[in-house]
Amino acid sequence: MAGKDGKKGKLIVFSAPSGTGKSTLSKIVLDRLPGVVFSVSATTRKQRDGEKEGVNYYFLSLEEFEEKIRNGGFIEHEFFFGNHYGTLLDKTEEIIATGKSVLFDLDVKGALNLKNLFGSEALLVFIRPPSIEVLEERLRGRDSENPEQLRARLDRAQFELGFADKFDVTVVNDNLDQAADTITALVGDFISTT
């Protein structure tokens, strides 16, 4: 099944170091482009009050998650904070078959894995901070990390920045409005091409 015009949807991936504005930019793009939906991840963590299956996450048991890993059911998956998280291949294929495009928020390795699977049907957008110093200021401004956590985030950011040249496009978020306009135009052009 394809969309009304017979066109399949596409895949858009945003990757960025923590504190770069990726979540804010994702929300703006989703608001501006109604044909784009956000990817819902699967997890082994317990469902919290108010969370809905298939809206917040697909909640799987550890056994179900491991079976999907064995059967190639994930585009990418990882383990952190004591739980497994992953992007379900079948759910993604179901969405793009309807003609809608899917926006992903993935780490650099997950993004590159998705590109390997979907090739030119995927657009990888790397969002850069203006500089490591500005990123450090933003993270300090959150006041949510102790010095050790801050150092770990900055080290992770340096690692992620090393992958930027492997992405289709890099956008520097030094002005949120300009970055949002640039990314919305890039994504809009990408999903409208055949």
C-alpha cells in the first residue's frame, strides 16, 4: 500500500549532541510539515502512568525485545539506563507505505545504520552547535548535570561531531529561527522529490 498519490514516505534523521536544540527543531518541523510523523521507539522499560502504547513507546518484554534483535526486527537498538530501546523496522515500513514520512531522533551510529538500510530514501541531518564552548554554556545553563555528567556529555559531543561529515547535510544551530527555516526547507524539498 502506498499513499494516495502512490508515493511512499521517506525517512528523516536528526542527530546532534545533547544541548544543540534537536528536540525543539524536531517539534518545529513536525508542526510545519503535516506529512511527517515522529518515530515511536520500542523499549523494555515499564510503562509509566499516562503513557500510551504506540504513542509514547512500544512496550516490549525483555524476551520480546531479544527475539526481535535475533530476527532483525530493529533498524537500530541500544541499551542505556538499564533498559533496551530500539526503532522497529516493521512499524517504520508500515508508516512509509501510507505515504507519510518519518522523523527520527537517533544517535550517530543509529542514523548511519538507518542510511545503510534505506539508502537514498533517508535524509541524515546533523545539527551542530556553533562551538563546543557554546554547547558547554547551554548545558551549564540547564543546571541539570553535575560536573562529571557535564564532562561525559561534552566528551560524547566531541565523539558525535566526528561523524558530521558522514551525514547528508549539516546545519549549525546558532540561531533557532534560521536553523528551523533551513531544516524545514531541506526536509520539505526532500520529501517532495520522487
